[in-house]
Amino acid sequence: MKSSRLLIIIKNSVNNSWLFKRKVSQQTLGLAQLFSWISFVVIILFSIFLSVFIASNTRSSLINSQESYALLLAENMNRQIFRRFTLPVAYASGRVTLSEPDQYRLLDEVVNSLMHGLRIESIRIFDMNEMVAYSTDKEELQNTDLSTQGVKNVFEQKGHSFEVTSKMSFLQALFTPNLPDETFTLRTVYPLTIDYDLAPFRNISEEEKPVLGALEIMQDVTDLYKIAIRSQWTILFGFTLSVLILFVLLQIIAKLAERIISERIKRTKQLEAELNQSEKLASMGRMVSSIAHEIRNPLGIIKSSSEYLISRGNMDKTGTQLIKAIYDESKRLNNTVSDFLDYAKPRKAGEDEVNLTEIVEKVLAFLKPSFTEKNIAVHVLLPERLCIRGDADLLYRAVYNVFVNAEQAMKKDGKLTVRGEQKYDFVYLSFTDSGTGFKGDVSQFLDPFYTTKDTGTGLGLPIVQSIIKAHNGNLALCNAEENGAVLGACVEFVLPVSHESTEEKNDGKLYF
């Protein structure tokens, strides 16, 4: 009773512990997976934001530097135009009139010399009426529609301005592999004035400084935007690659953790099954022990009495049949009690040298009458010595149970083949019959009390399995098949080999 209570307490503790660990493990794995996905999304969003922010700052810095350069360029161009064109023409002609071909040609030469080697898309000069007085594109001359707010500010506020024009949006440019030139253009508008560095004009006040026109310089800044776009994609790709690596690592860790937890859960289930089996065996052992003597003593009296009455032979046919039935049933009941005792209280295997060939021969000699009656042919293909370390009585019982199961599975004119061999450190002993084979899940035939027969305890193969496990071996069940057709059942023992076993083989022996 104490052992039973102890088993129950252990079982409940294992169940509660397993359920709690399973719940915690599932929650932990769920949180880990959720964290990995949240981290992936957050880092992707952060990388997008950071790439946009850095690209925007890069673009602004590049444009600012380009604007500073454009301002210096405009100042130098204003000075050179005044010194090389405006001042000489004003002294020579008294006024500047670009409608005159000679003056226009002179200004064009000056402008082209200043543009040489510079990435300038175009240059325009607007007069006081905001009309194009000069342009590198002569088709724009006398055009008043090209004036911008920057040109107006030149005449109204006498200040310069910058403006970036584009043929596509920056978002569209991000996904354009090769941006064409002049996609993005920097427009610089600068007031054309007198060169106040010259001695005659140094004393002119700020209010008196006249604006002679508006100088518009168009520069291609597409390359600057390409740099900004490359930096944005580099940052985005770098962060994305990093988060992908991190995500994959987290997933691998989660999978490994899941596998470890699954194995632990499997082991816990196995332990629970073993505890259940131990509890079942303990209960069965107590039950069998309590009733074994109560059954066996009167059973022995019934068996011996019926056997005595049969031997006298002084009864009529009906009486003889009844006594024979009593004898057979008492014998069957005695075997059933023995099966329960063997399974409920398994004996520890010994360490003697056992020749499996001799055991097979002894079992066959005992079962020869029943096999002969059914006309079952038994072929034995075994070496003369097939030895292991173990218990001869237990192994005899295991082989006996397999033979009995095979006999019951076969009808008349059956065939049973026994094969055995040594491979490396193991002995393989197989039994193949020509019966109906195992139907359904093969593993269920190793469950206690499972049977497909009308009579029987269902403990034959489970007892065999417990004996084989007691010898540190394995029991394998399968169907013998050919072209998808079941030819019978196959039971195989896999046992550790004895160091003294030999490799001598016989050619096979037909016993009966």
C-alpha cells in the first residue's frame, strides 16, 4: 500500500510538473517568436527612418555646398561680365544694347569662356522688364514666360536665391536605377551689378547701387542626388541585412529551444508512461500474489484429479469428454496464471553463457507434436553456437512464446523459418511464419492485454519484450511482404553477443 501511494504521489507530481513546464515552455517560445517578429519590424522601420533622415541630411549638405559654389560662380561671372563686357561696351557705345549682334556676340564669347569646363546647363540674363535678354539657348530670347519668383526678388530686393527643380519626385528617383542627367537642376538667380571693387565705384552707397539685370545659372546636380540615394540604399540594405541575420539567429535559437523542450516533453511523457506501467505492474503484482495461491492449489487438485480419471478409462464416452475438457481448461487457466505472474513480477536476467541454438532446439522438441499435428514445417538456419550472456530459462520462455504465437497464427500446412547470425557485437534471431501477419499498428501488439484472438491474455509478446529488454536487447515486429502482399509475421531478437560465440554456420536443417 505504501509503494502504491508513493507511485500515485510521484505520478501526480510528474503530471503537474509536466503540465506546468509545458505551459511555461509554450509561453516562452511564443514570447520569443513574438519578440523576434517585433524586433524585425521595429528595426526595419527604424532603418527606413534612419536611411531617410541620413539621406535627407546628406542631400541638404551636398546642396548647400553646391549653393555656396554656385554663389561664388555667380559673383565671379557678374564681375567678369561687368569688366569684360559691360564696362568696355558702355565706354565704347555709351550704352549696352544686346539686340545689336556685335554686343550679343561679345557677351556670348565672355559667357562661353566662363562656362568652359564647368557643369552648367544653361545661363540666362533677364533685363529690367524680366525678359530674356541673353540665353545660351537663342530660342529663349525675348521670352517673358521664363521669369521666376527669384528673378522678381532680384529686382525688388536686390538679393540672390536658389531653387532645385526636378523632372521626377525623389521617391521615384529612389527606384530609378540609372538617373538621366539633368533630372535635378539647381537654379541660381543673382543680381547683375557694377563691380564695386573698381576704384571709381567704391564710394557708391548701398541704396545707390543699381541692378543692371538678373543672372540665372542652371547647374545639373543629379550626381549629388545619386550620392544621397546610394547612401540611403546602403544604410537601408545594411540595416536590413543585419536584422535579417539577427532574425534568422533568433529563429534558429527558437527552433533549437523548441526541439529541446519537445524532447523534454517526450521524455516526461515516457517517464509518465513508465510510472503508469509501474503502477499497473505493482497493482497486478499485488493482485496476482494474493490470488495465485488461492487459485493454484485447487487448480492443481482439479488438474491432477482429472488426469487420474482419464488414466483409469472406466467411464463412458460422455464422461471422458467432460473430464478431458476439465483437464484442458485447468491447464489453460494454469498457463494464464503463469503469464500474469511472469509479466507482473519479471525476473532479473542472469549472466550465464546461453546458446540460443540449443534453446530453439529444446523448444522445438517440446512443441513437435503440435507442429506435426498441424503439418507445420519448421526450417532452422542457425549456427551451431549462437551465444550470449543471459538467463537460459527466461530466453527459453521468450522463444517458446514466439513459437506458440506463430503456431496459433498459422493454419494447417504452414511454414516457420528461424534464422540467426552474429553481426559485430550483436546476435540477430528472427522468426518468420506464414500466418496472417500483424494487422493494423504493429506497436499495439506489445501493449499488455492486447490480443486479436478469441482466447488468450495478450501477454505473450509483452512478456517476450520484457525478457529481451532484461538482456539489454531489442524486440522488432514486422510483416513479411512480397510485392505488397503480406506473407506472414516476423519477430526478431537483437541481443548483445557473447565473446565466446563462433561464426560456424550450418546449411540449414528441416526439423519436421
